[in-house]
Amino acid sequence: MNENVRKRSCGRMWILFAAAVFLAAVLGWKSPVKALAAEDRRVIPCGMPIGIYMQTEGVMVIGTSQIVSQTGQSAEPAKNVVKAGDYITAYNGEAVAEKEDLIRMVNEKGGDDAVLTVQRDGQILDVRLKPVNTAPGEYKLGIWVRDDTQGIGTMTYVESDGSFGALGHGISDMDTGQLVSISDGALYQAQIRSIIKGEAGNPGSLAGVICYGQDAVCGQIQENCGSGIFGSVTSDFLKSLPQNWVTVGDTEEIHTGEACIRTTLDGQIRDYAVTILEMDPSGKNDNKGILLQVTDPELLEKTGGIVQGMSGSPILQDGKLIGAVTHVLVRDSTKGYGIFIENMLEASMESR
């Protein structure tokens, strides 16, 4: 083939490709590449409780307060300087990783002006304030801070390479309501010990214990985002899972009607019957793409429906993993929302 013929052939191929893309967009055809990826992707739907520990990126500001100086004067040096949700990452240029770092640096520098480097709404800022001498050799900034968060949730899925997704929604700080920005995190073994049954106007919860310790580590958390927490499990944890691999269900395959959720209440992973009531694939609210109702008599008897701590419980339909439970309706605990599994898998890929 001479060069001119080759150029004409390549031109025809690009025209045909562009035409195919245009027709797919106009007629709503499904991308063959996406369809193939969804059909071929297999995961283990889990449904067991996990202990979650995450260390914040820097030290998170919870709020400010007045403090009394050694001479008896009241002051609030951090007021209107830092705000709840800020992350303090450095003190006079020295990195701050945890609360103890900040306390040590404040006392070492004494009454000298402090320059705090903070992360706020995606921006890095330097702010200045003056510590207050509250006792001999003791100085304070009047800032309430937190450097870690922990709790219990439900593991949604694990992939063959050990990647995992859990919760189906991000973890937000209890005081600020903002998504926690993390520097590190770990998964631990956990056990459910009691159930507070949900009822109209009062969502219930699962109460349990986290088994801390090096031998109880199940994996590492690399990302906390709006679609869940993501990372990788240990090889021992992956081997311990029942090897019940299932295909990932495409969003377009999901339909109203019978389905089930997989969760753990009494030490045993069980599937419980639910009904898919509505789907919203528009993406306007990723965490609430699926509306479901618990119909399983046993689950209704034990929990009243969906309760806090069940976030991340896999939703299965027609033998495929289609999503994860994310929220309960406060006015009706038998109903809840779920996220499409495709959204979680996409977020997982972006986090790697």
C-alpha cells in the first residue's frame, strides 16, 4: 500500500468512527467498550461489618473558644482567623500531622506570633495569630481540633486485585458536617453486638466493637470521597472471603421489583429481600440513585428496615451486584436509598 492510499484509508476509518459516535449519542446506544467492561467485571459482594480508622490530612479545626490568660484576661485569638473545617498543615513552616505536634510547637515558640498554614475549600492559606500565655510555660491558641475519626460500616465489594469499596457515601465530620480529608486510614475487624430498631422519625443503628491491633488489620484506606471509602485489603482478608464472585450489573439493567441486600446482624452474612421502587440514573444525587423498601419479615422484625451502620450493604438483583445501601428514610425506616455500583467502581478507579 502506497502512502497516498494509506492516508485515504486512515481518513475513512476516522470518518466512520466519528459517525458511529454521533449515532450512538443521538440514538442513545450504549458504548460497546463500557458494556464489555461491565459484563466482564466480577467482584465479591461482601456485606460484613468493618472497623474504620482514618487520620486527617493535617489537624482539622472543629471550632474556636475563649481562653483566660495567666493574668486573668479573656481572649479569643483564633476568632475570625480560622474556621471550622480548616485543616492546619503547618505551624511557622513546620509540618503538623497530629494534635500533639500542634501543642508542642505552640509551647516551644512561646508567645511569638504564629503563622498557621491551613487548607480551606481547596486553597492553601497562611493566617497569623498570637498565642495566649495561660500558665507558666503554657500557651494556647483557643482552637478545638481533631486529627482522626473512627466508626463501623459495611464492606460492599472486593475485587480480584484486593481493591475494595465500602459505605457508598463519604465519611463527614460529626461537628463540621464536611467530608473528612484523610492522610491515612486502616480497616479493622469488627463485630455487631446490638441493634437499635428503627421506627418512623427515629432511625435505628447497629452498635458494635472494633478489634484494634496489628493482627486485626484488614486493609488500608486510600480515599474518602462522596461515593464511599476505597483502598486495598490484605491478602489474608481476601483469602478469608467466600469466593462467591458475581458480575457487576450495568445501571441500565436494573429494574423495579425483587432484589436483596446482603448484611450481617448476628455474626452471619445473610441476604434479605427488598423491592426496588425507583431508579434515578441522572447522576443528580449519586448516593440516592436507587430507592428500595425492605420486605423481608426477619429483617423488619430485627431492625425495622434500614438502620445506621448498614451503609455499604451490597444490593443484588438477578444474580448481579447493582449497588449499595446508603441512607434510610427517617419518616419510614422500611425504605432507604442506594448508590449504583458503577458509581462506586468509577470513584474507585479515580482514587488509584
